[in-house]
Amino acid sequence: GRMSDAACGQHFTVILMSHGAVLVGGDNGCGQLGLGTMALGPPPKNSVEPSQVHDVNTGRAQASNVPLPIPAMANKIVSSCACGAYHTLLTVLEPWNATPVVYAFGSNIHGQLGLGAGELGWGMRGRHQSEPTIVTTLLKEHVLRVSCGDASSFAVTEEGGLWGW
């Protein structure tokens, strides 16, 4: 397939393909790639894997310099994407919902994921989300597009509404 859209955060990129697949690459220190982990794997024994950047403190990979698919988005149709400095939003066409579903992942220090669990509410437990998670507040809204600031998120609805968090 062909690339249809892309968004960039602080040292990471999200790429949408024309057939609805999504690829991610770059820094994953806050889980902003949505791969279900912040560390991508153990360090190789004798050499640095060319597709991974390793943390100097832990030796574990926390970035990828090649595009990777998001496992949780396999067989899903992603219709739009947006990136903040350290978080990602996706709109996904789900067969079980009449309108696009917004998924969020990455840093949640300022509540920018819209999950009701920012650092002020949950302390360290709410800091990062490495697995794509549904923004349930928007399930009944017909979200056309998502957008992000560094530590903020927005959704525009078909009815002309603007949600911000």
C-alpha cells in the first residue's frame, strides 16, 4: 500500500497507509508507539541491532529506526492520526461502533490521553500508557479528526463540536 498520512511527535513518527494500516517508528520511552511496552527488547549480545536504539542505563531498546506495525491495530482500519510531544491519538473504524473510535497511548502526565487517569489523578500509575486504549468519553461522538498539542489533545466531531483535554 501507499502512505496516506503521517504525524510526528518529539522523536517519533506515525504513518498511515492507504489500506488503513498504521506503522510507527522512533522513540518509545513513554509508550507513544503503542507497542504494548516502553522497552522494545533486550540488547543484542555482540552488536547493536541496526533497527533499535538502546538506552545507555538499561541497555534495553527504547526506539526503532524502522517502521513497525502496532500489534493491537492489526486488521483494523485507522482513519486518522495525531501526535503530541510524547503521545499518540488514532481514529479507528471499528465494526462494533457506529462512529470512529479514538484510541490514545503514550505519556499521560498531563491527562492528555483523555483516559481520566492523568498524574494528578493516579500518581505514577497514570503516567504512561503503552497499549492503545479507547477514549470512552468519545464513543458516542462522530469524531472526524484528532489533533494534538505537546501535552494536549483535541477531537473534531461531525456535528461541529470540539473536544479538548
